[in-house]
Amino acid sequence: MKKTIAVLLSLVMLFALTAAVAEGEFTTIEKGKLTYATSPDFPPFESRDDEDNIVGIEPDIMALIGEKLGLEVEAVPMDFASALLAAQLGKTDLVVSGVTATGEKAIERSTWFDFTDTYVDIQQAIVFKEGADITMDNLGEQSIGVQAGTTGQDLTEDSFGEDKVTAYDTYSLAFQALLNGQVDCIVLDDAVGKAYVAQHPGLTMVQTTYDVESYAFGVFKQDTGLLDALNAALQELIADGTVDAIIAQWYN
């Protein structure tokens, strides 16, 4: 009986979502397609597999949202700063690339595009070579690598000055600089730091004391109807546990 009720409730939720999408009007830049800008050097949220496909937490979520909205989904790869600009200028429908939607950064970015609801929390961390003994207490004494346009860049430059921070277009370049000894450490989102540490023996990571941040998707500001449809689909995926399951799978 409980199983039958659960099935019925799921059908009701699905019908309500479908009705909301059908009744609401939204447009995409290309009819029938949902395009999003992304920087695929950000595992586990987005990266490239051995066949050069863009995979990860956010591509998985976007694929399911596309199914719910009846849209083909296309990832458009570029560096992070360019991805933010693409959604701002309406070159893509969204930016989906570990975009922080809380704190001071969100206030700045909200002038560029609208945010969907948030779906995951992260915190800034420090990655460095084993044996370096870098902590939050002595971070200001180090040369710090960051990705351009990120909260990591803003926080470290505000805390320690621009002369202590080197911004790279991609995390791949930042980690190459770390491994080559051009910077002492990298400040980045903790889940991403763990992924890079797992890929590079000899690196380690500690948490910072910066505030917890939350991710969302940035939507081209003229697509107000699309924002509502995206939130409806995203909230169903959160409510039924799908988003948490995707995150757990990729974190592991």
C-alpha cells in the first residue's frame, strides 16, 4: 500500500511539473536546445573523460533537467571567466560551472544573470605539496594560485593583496604551476581540491576558514520564464533525492 501511495505521489509531482512547464512560456537561444557554458577542468562538477566527453555532477543534473523540459542539452566548453561572460551576454542560456550564488560574489554576479535555486554547499580549501606545512594562519606568507574570476581569487586578494595572488585561466594551468614550483599553493573549492589531490600524488589539502558557499546555475537575464522552468525541474530532482545521489556518486 505504501509503495502504491509513493508511486501515485510521484506521478502527481511529475504531472504538476509538466503542467507548470507547459503553462509557462520560456524561450531558449536556439529552439529546442538548452545551451550552457562550462569550464570542464573542475572535477567532480565538470571535467573530460577519456573520450573527451564533458562529464560530472552538473552535466548529469543538466541532462535530467533537459529531459524534464523536453530540450536537447549542449555543453559549450571555455575557461571560467569566459563562461560567466557567455551567460551574461546571452551567448548561452546558462553558465553551469560551479558558480557560487551566495555572499558578496553573488551580489556582483546577480547584476550579470539570474540564479537558479542553490543545490550544494562547498568551502574554500588550500592545496599544496606534502611537507610544505601551509595553513590558514600562514597563507598570507605564501604565493597563491587561483582560477581567474573565482571566489578564491577575490578572497585571497582581499585578504593578502594582489601581489600575493596569481590568477590562471584554468585550474589545469594553476596545478601545473604548483607542481612546477611557480606558486606555493592553490586556493579553490574543497570538493575540486580533493579531486585534484587524488589525481596528483604528493599533494595534500587543508580547509580554510572562509564562509561556506552554495552553487547554482546562472541564467541569461532575459530568460525569466526559463528560470522558473529550470527551478521547477531542479526542485523535483532535489526533492526526490536525485541530486544528492548524483553528488554522492561523483564525490566517491
